[in-house]
Amino acid sequence: ITFRNVMVLAMASDKTAEWMLQFLEQYASCLPKKHRDNNLAFARGLYYYRIKNYVKANRNFLTAQAKDEVIFNALIRRWQFMSTYELNPSDTDLLLNQLDAFEKYLNRNKIAFHQLKAGFLQFIKYSKQLLNIQGKKIQTVKLMLDKEPFSPGKNWLIEKLK
């Protein structure tokens, strides 16, 4: 968990791709073998996202799916959606399908999420609005999002609403 948290924080704090790659290479061998492939795929997905290679990022996020960690899977799904959006924001059918699948996943695993479900549902809600938004509604949605104390992907969503 620490390994992937460092990579997520590297994204949030705008660490360079070189820093991320160096961290990945330096600490990959320290990961337990049981979860190494999933964690490396996720970390590589974040690295490729950072360098804007969204095709490779998506491949790695798909590879990172871990059946036994529902919260980690939700995190992966969020990054995968963002990567898919960056790759082709006009493919609204695919993007909406991803969001619908994400929402179904949250509902199937609602007990495991407890309070975390609300944050991910907010991300889905605002992402759907991002896909369908036009004109003056952009500012309204941005103001609503600004008022949210915490929402996964909040900064990314605000950036896309500019």
C-alpha cells in the first residue's frame, strides 16, 4: 500500500516523470511477490499517465485489477477513466460505459466501501456532468465542485471544466 500511495502522492504533488520512474525502479523489487504485478502495473499506469501516454496507461490500469482489494480497484477505475478521457474526451459512449460499470462495481461492493463510497460516487456524478455539460452550466458545476470539501479527482475535474 505504501508503494502505490507514494506514486499517487507523486501525481498529486506534480513530481516529475523521472522521479516517478526512479522510485518505481528503485523499490519495485521490495514489493511482496503476491501483489507485485498489480502494484507495478498500477505504478506504471500512473507513470505513463504522467508522460501523457494514455494508451500504455490504460493497458497498465487494466492489468492492475486486483479482485481481493475493492478500494484499490476503485482507485484504479478512477485513474483509468481519467486516462481514457485524456485519450479521447469525445468518446462519450465509452466514457459513460466506464462510469456506469464503476457505479455498478461500487454498488456490488457497498459494504466494503463504507463511507468511501460517497466520494467515488461524487467523482462519477461530476464526471458524467463533465461529459454532458455545455455553456453556462460549466461555471455552475465548477462552483458546486469547488464547494466539495473532498472528492476523488476533484482537481482533475476542475481542470477539465476550464
